[in-house]
Amino acid sequence: MITNASHLHHWTTVSQHRTSEGAVAYERCDCGRWRVRRELTVVIERSIPVTTPDRRRNP
Ligand SMILES: [Zn+2]
């Protein structure tokens, strides 16, 4: 029984496009396998100013 488990994939980028989350590349090997590579380019952390409500404690 022959398996291609140890087969060294040779990935060829078929198509790639950008999404809002980064670049996504579809790659194909000669053996017929596909894989999707997602590259997160920049993670933007937004700092949201939080306005604390003015609380008055009534005794
Ligand atoms: Zn392969």
C-alpha cells in the first residue's frame, strides 16, 4: 500500500486575493491537493474611548 503521506508538496499559487482580514492565497500541488493560505497582514487594534457616566451617589 503506497501512500503519499511523505510526499513533499510543491505548492503553486493559483489565485490570491485580499480580504478585509488579510491576503488569502489558494495553492495547488501536482498531486491534486489544495490548501488555503491566509496571511494576516496587519492587525489593527482600535482603542475606543470610553466615557464613564457621571455617577452621583446620594447618601
Ligand atoms: Zn503534493
